[in-house]
Amino acid sequence: MISAYSGTAVRAAEQPLLDSGAGPALMQTAAYGLYQAAALLLTSRRGRVYGSKAVVLAGAGNNGGDALYAAARLIARGGSATAILTSTAVHLEALAAFRSRGGKTLRLTEANTGAVLDLCRRSDLVLDGILGTGGRGGLRAPAAGLAALEPARLRRGQFPAVVACDLPSGINADTGEVAGAYLRADLTVTFGAPKTGLMTGPGAEAAGRIECVDLGLSQYLETPGVLRLEDTDIADLVTAPQPGDHKYSRGVLGIAAGSATYPGAAVLATGAALATGVGMVRFLGPEPVRRLINLGHPEAVCSEGAVQQAHVQAWVAGPGAGEDDGQRRRAVDAMASGLPAVIDADAISAVKPGLGPQVILTPHAGEITALLNSLGLGLERSEVEADPLTYVRKAAELTGATVLLKGWATLVAAPGGPVYSQAEATPWLATAGSGDTLSGILGALLATDKTGSSGPAGSGHYARLAAAAASIHGRAGALSAVGGPVEASGLPASIRQVMASFLGD
């Protein structure tokens, strides 16, 4: 599991080492890790470091020093580099080392910003060392003009690769917020520990891939601000059927989704749940939707009954409910059932305070804004999108439920507990029906959950399951996108492949 800490916490953890005089050694360790990552990236993209051209965007702080030292090592491998000095101040020892290797320097001005951008675009590598964890606010002129530089992953073409030193310049290390111009990276090489701002909000998109250079801070770091599940964590949360199992013991999921207006949502949620491995789906809803489900999934048991009459281990309610009074009533009953329940889409408008952590709300930014406003906050959607970490925590606190906030980095907050961030998805998953498949995956994990059977599950348990569902969904989307654009109806085949990778033989 990856643990991320605020920039404030990491700086505090560094202080005892700095006080002991270890500052120069820490900088060399960070710079060497940055150099190694940059060299590997260059080798993977162009075959070798020799002959490569790098540009260093060097600010006044230690990040600029790290980038200059790293570039000096690239020059020693046969590359060339130009340092763009974005401030009147600079790390003098690092600049001297850079120049001693033959590195060139140029001071950034308003007048030459366009020429510097051209130089960056003609290079193989850009090292972003303008601002560090202590930076507040966006990039200021003239450096703000460099925000027009796009990393390779966001445009056609191979070069330049943009590597951020510790975090992309202009990103708030604590929250991932941006307050003005900022840079985006293909790779962020962060030091000491991953920063929460790299896993939430705009910072998660700006960071690209994240690598961490160990500086020996673990003994000084306390409770992480954000967690991220890795492969082994997810494998521990999924359940394979045992020889003595039958369809009921494997887990029965109740689904109250879809309506005459939006019947497809129920089909998508059902298909995703079955692909995740649930033993049975009991569907409750109107006759036209039942007929459509049975055409695509004849194994689903469909009726028009009530939640209280259905024997299930977990519920999915709300996707595609629209204005259907029966489905809305079932969603309210599912929330009150005491069973684990995924509450999505139209049903979120019925949420009231006093829920338990076994109820998992799955809003997007617009839906969580409406929910929080119904609970007394006066927010704009843009505020939530700028700082989702704050507001997913607030929603969990006010409702008592576990809250999964969809986004480029999907955040899951337990009431009074941890926050998880998963970012395995592809932009191709931003398509109609994608959220319905996520609900089905999560519902199946809840219905088949055996990991909490030895005792009462804490609030963090449901957050972990929700984070696992987000990861499975994202991985399935990325797998489907290998063949081009993603259709939500085609995701079950990829979900099965992802589940197989976690379940093993």
C-alpha cells in the first residue's frame, strides 16, 4: 500500500535530518534518484542517454538544485543541457556543478518566454524544478508562460518528456489544488514520501506517473493523509469460490436500478456484477427493465418485489432510477436495510445524515456538490473539482457514509477514517454508463466479501473495498482502451480478465 503525506508533514519529517547537517547528503540522494529516473525515461524513449538534449527549469529553491545536479549527471553520460533560470536566486553549488560539466544557462524573461518554449519543445527532456513543496499559489510571470508546455502523454509525438522534481510546479503539495498557472508532467519523481497533492484533484492529473526516492524519513512520518491500494492489497480483498460453495454462499447481490427512461443502467450494473464474480443477482424493478435484463443476462432473477422481501448480502440502488418512484423508494429502503449498499446517481438526492459506513455513496463532482448543498453548504461544482479531498471528507463526515468521489483520481473517504486514492483509469472511461459498471463491481465485492467475516468491519474496511472496486474498474477500462474507444457495455470482458489476475489459479 502506498502512503502519501502532506508537503507540510514531509518538510517536518526532514527537519531533524536537516538540523543534524544531513541537508547536502539528502540533496545528492534526491538528485541521483531524479537522474536515474530521467535516464531510464530517455533510454526507453530514444534508446540511450548519449546525444540527448535536456532543459532544466531551475527555480530558487532546493528543487532547482536537485534538477541541476541531475542534469549534470546526464551531461556526464553524453547528453547536453540548458538551464533556464526562472528566478534571480539559484542554488549556487548546484549551478556550479552544472556549469562545470558544460551546461549552458539562460535567464527567463517576459521577452524570451516564447523562445524558451521552443527550446523545450525541441528537447528530449524537460526537468521541472521551478517550485517545491513550500510553494504557494500558481506560477508567476514570467514562469507562468511555461504552463503552455504539454507533456508527451497529452499530445501526439514522443518528445519532450516532462519530469517534475518532487511535484509539478504550481501544484499545492497538501491538497492538489491549483491557484493559477501550473506545469504538467509525464513523470513526477517525488522525494521522501509521496505527497497528498500528487494523488488528489488537479495535482493527480498533473503528476503523471509517480516514483518516490527514499530519503529515510519513515521514522519521522506519522498518519498518512491518503492511501493507495496496490496489487497485493486488492488481491487480499477479492474472494474466489471454494469447493463447498453454492450460489447463495458465494454472495447474492440485490440491484434496484434502471427505469423505463434509463433501462440500460440496470443492464450495465448487472453485467459488471456478474463479471466480478457474484453468485447471484436479484433484480428489482419495472417489467420493461426486467425483460431487457433477462435478454442479456438470463441468469439474473428478476421481480418487482420490495427490498425487505429480498434475501441478499448487499445492494446496488439508484443507477438510472430517474423519476421512477418505485426505484427511488427501493433506494431509501436499501440505505435503511443495515446491509452494505451502493447508492448511486439519482438515489444520492435522497441521502440524509445518520447513515453507517456500510452505505457507500458514489457521486461525481456535480452530485456531491448537490448533496453537500442539501446539507447546508453553499458550494459551486468548481470548488469541489479544485479541492476534492476536502469535500469527500466533508461528505463522509456529514452523512456517516463511506463516500466514493469519481474523478481522474477517484477518492474514497471513510467517516472519521482514511482516504484512498486510485488512479488506474483511462480518460476513455469518461463515457455514458461507466459509473453503472463501477456500481456493479462494487456491489459484487460487497456481496462476496469474506474479509470482514471474522468480526465487525470498521469504517475503513468499506473504504478499502470501494477503493478496490475503483481500481478494478479503472484497470478494466485501460485494458478495453487498448483496442480504441471504450463502450461501457463491453467492459465485462475486461473486468473478468482483471479479476482473474487477482484471483490467480
